[in-house]
Amino acid sequence: MNIHEYQAKNLMRKFGMKLLHGDIAKTPEAAVKVAKGLGGNVWVVKAQIHAGGRGKAGGVKVAKSLDEVKKYAEDILGSTLVTHQTGPEGKKVNIVFIEEGCEIEHEYYAGIVFDRSTNKITFMASKEGGVDIEKVAEETPEKIIKVGVEPSVGFTSFIGRKLAYGIGIKEKDQVKEATKFFEGLYNLYTQCDCTIAEINPLIKTKSGEIMALDAKLNFDDNALYRHPEIERLRDPAEESAKEMEAAGLGFSYIELDGNIGCLVNGAGLAMATTDIITFYDGMPANFLDVGGGATKETVQKAFSIILEDENVKAILVNIFGGIMKCDIIAEGIVGAAKEIGIKVPLVVRLEGTNVAIGRKILEESGLNIVTAKELDDAAKKVVKAAKGEE
Ligand code: GDP
Ligand code: MN
């Protein structure tokens, strides 16, 4: 789960990390009010969307008067921001964050991820932070330093100093401040069950302060039950209505860019299905993982979600019934087809528990179904069907 920059910053403040003051606004008038409250004579107006790259896309503006705050808030609110992370359709901005301005001396990069190759929570940091970090990562990866945290020891000030020196912060008080920052970031990452915590840029101001200017936090969905206060930060406007509906039914539904709808059970089979479709030059439009606990009714609802997607030109049902029984899947498919109608080719590969009953239900349904025996065969058939060749 993602949250907005302003929400991330509220959380970071609780972990003792140094930040500028700011508040959100949903109208230009409210933005001016926030700026007045903050005082000073420079403010930054920042679009709040679940995507980075806002700076380059015009979603971060430095205002030097209250009139400019109003103008930028007017421009940004309600606009659709297209950044390199939003995809071509962009994201609509409903909230702006108004922050005090500051004088930047240097922009660094700092982040934490879990590194599966070393099995350690790992800091990444670079002297070359700011809006071009992707370029740094691609062209000069040696400029990004990595420091793993020994799980039995946890964070120590040694790690903080190693990171600070590694990115060129050497002045004693600044090293101390940076160490405090890294410790706060580590505590936040571990205590809130983050999957990614990324601060880009971390800055040094002209007066020598070390602080976070931007914040991106991502949380492990499977640990959210431990953090109701974080779950409450979810912004429905940022999430796909269909993905949320599926989640409500207890399924994972992921939207992709292609034209083949996929109904599968289990994450592994979902990946294998996606891979094999791609191998035969097809592109999944989505995959819906019904897992093991579905009923006829929920399968029917799930299948309706796939059918309602206009990008879907063919559907592949790929079920290996273990806990999930094939007859339940078949009944769900038939139910959804009766309710909405299936206008696209349907390729079905069923195996496992109650497969004979499942096949019979599908055969007797009168639906136009292409059956496949193996995954390979199924993938070839569905890719052909999506191209209108079968
Ligand atoms: P992103 O492009 O979505 O990652 O948004 P950021 O919050 O990282 O902002 C992009 C850039 O805007 C930063 O790298 C800074 O150069 C600049 N910026 C952001 N906040 C301020 C500020 O308070 N003062 C100044 N002068 N520049 C800022
Ligand atoms: Mn940034």
C-alpha cells in the first residue's frame, strides 16, 4: 500500500526525522491560508499523487508570493499529472501540499529496501540525489552505496556514520544529524512494516541542516492488520476501483496493459500464466487470483470483474484445483456468463479436484468454450483468440 508524501511526512515526524513545516489544501484559497499560517516569503506547492517524478512534470512549484501560491495551486489542483511513473493516462491531483521554502545546498538520495540476495534490510544512499536518481542508478551505479543491517544487531551509529561519510557529509554536527535521520528512517521502516522507504532528495540546507524534502513510503499489505492507523491513510481515489472490489471479495486482482484476461488460482500459477502468454507474444490485461477459499458466488463476481474490462479480447481460465474445486470455478463462470454474457473467446484449462464435474458443467452450459489440456496449449490458443485468429 502507498500513501501520500504529506502522510509519510507526518509519520516521519513521529520518528524524530527533521522536516520542513507544511499542510495540505484542496482549494487555492485554502492553499493561501496554509501559506499565510506557515509565514515566510517562499513556499513550495506540491501535487499529492501516488507517483514520483512530479518535479519534472510541473507538479512541484516554488512560489515567491501568496499570489503565486494561489496561481500554482489553481494550476495543479484538478489537473492530470503525467510523470514517468504514472503511465500515459496520468493521475488527477485532488490535494496539494504547501511547504515552507528552503535554501538547498545539496540534494542526496537515501532509501531502505529489503535485499533478498543478502537477507538484510539495506540502506541505499547517494551523493547524487534529486530528480535524476534513475539516471544515476543506470549510468553510474557505483555512486549509490549500500549498507546492510545485521539483523541480530539492528541499527548502530556506525551504520549512520558509514552512510554519512559515504555520501560526502563529513562535518561533525552534520554527521550526527544524518545519523539521527538514518536511525529514524530505519525505525520507521521496521516498526511500520515498510517494503520501501525512499527519501529523494535528502538535503543539506545552506545553513547546514540535514533534512528530508520528499518522502515515499510503501507498506507490506500482509502486515497492515498490525497497523490500523496506517490502513486508515489509504486514499481510494488513488486505487483502482476493480482492484479494491476484488480485494473486498478476498481475491488479488492486478490490472496490466494487455488484452488477455486471466483467471487463475495461486500467485505462482498467475506468474506462470503471465509468463507463458508473454512467451507466445500475447499480453495479459489482468490476472485475477481466486486463491483457495472462493465460493460459486464470489467466483461469479470475480469473473464479472474480468468481463467488464473493455480491453479484454480473450479470457484464459487456468485453474489447478487443489483446495479450490474445479466445479465451483465452473459454476462461477457459467453464472457470470449468464448474467453479463461472454462476448469474447474463452479458453479453459482445468485440472485437479472435481475436474470431471467441472468440465461437465462447462460442456452442458452451452457456452462457447475452447478447452485446452495443457498450459502450453492453452496459452497458444488464447493468444490466437485475442488476435482474432480463432
Ligand atoms: P518528485 O519529483 O515527485 O520526486 O518531487 P520532489 O519532492 O522530490 O521535488 C522535486 C524537486 O523539487 C526536488 O528535487 C527539489 O529540487 C525541488 N524542491 C522540492 N521542494 C523544494 C523546496 O522547498 N525548495 C526548493 N528550492 N526546491 C524544492
Ligand atoms: Mn523526489
